[in-house]
Amino acid sequence: VIGLVYAGAYVALTTALAAQPATRLVIGNIALLLPPLVPIAVLISRRGAWRGRQAVFWGAVFAWAAVWLTGQIVWASDELLLATLLPWFKWPIILQLCASALPLIALVAWPHKSAPDETAVTVALDITVLAFLAGFLYWCLIIAPGTNPEHTPLALRTLATIGPLVRLAAVAGLFAAAYSARHTRWALVYQRLAIGFGLAFAVLIVMSLSAVRG
């Protein structure tokens, strides 16, 4: 509920400041730095509550917030300090794209299923490899072509398509996990994450259309 209120306030404030682009740029960037701090703080405070694959799953979710925050800090620095507006095809966007895929990749851990703690290391390596593979594909398919002015429009359209699709895939994966875990308390965890990613998917559709329109 707090997250939805925050998002609504963010939209209302940035809309109200449409006539003051400099102020909106500062407030918009700073406000985006705050939400990832919430899961980071929660997961740090509860880091001793999980073992094995559950710890790997929540570690990947922690990495999602931390890596995305790092990318946003650099993005904000480009916009606010270097006056480079909308740096779509610079390296920080790779961090944000890979981070956004991590909750989906984290399902490899399948934390609601009992498994020996020793398997956690293998699963952590699998998640790490998949995250780097995602980064490689993002770089080859979006970032590298986007640095060429001739291919920038196509790269932006690809970015605007893949971003929402990753969230949609996460929704499908999380609901599948919720069904698999329907007799456990994990079902509610997956359902809440799926709802959050469903909202993110809807928002990203609007944002992607805006980005493609310039």
C-alpha cells in the first residue's frame, strides 16, 4: 500500500512540474533512488532468517534492488551533473536491465521446495551465469546497436519491447511458482511479487510508448 501511494505521489508530482523541467528532472531522479532502499533494508534486517535455496532466492532479490540502484545513481549523475538527458545506450542501463530480470531468474532456486543446503551453491552459480548471459544479450541486441545513430530508433523500440516482456515473463513465472507452492506459505509471497510485476508491466507499457514517441 505504501508503495502504491508513493508511486501515485511520484506521478502526481512529476505531472504537476511539467512546466518546470529542471525541477522535475531533479525531483524525478532523486525520488527514483528511494524505493530500492526499502527491499535492501528489509532483506538486510532479515538476512539470518533463510538458509539454503531460500537464502539464494532472497539474495538474488537483494541483488535486483542493489544493482538497479547502482545503475540509477549513474543514470541520475549523467542527467543532473553531465546534462546528458535520457542516456538510453550507456553502460548503466545494462545494470538496470539485468537487475530487472533477476526476480525471474531467481526462480531457478525454487525456494519453496525442500532441498539440501549444499545445492544452494550450484543454484547461486546458475543464477549468476544467467544474469551475465542476460547482460551479454542486452548488450548485443540493444546497447551496442543503439550507439550507432542509424540503428538508435530500432534499438529504442527493442528496449521498449523487451522491458515490459521481461516483467510479463516474471508474472507468468511467479504465478506458476505460486501454483506449485499452493499448499505452503510461499504461495502468498509469489502472488504478491506477481501482482507487483503485473503493475510494473502495465506502467512500462505506457512508459515504453512514451519513450518511442520521444
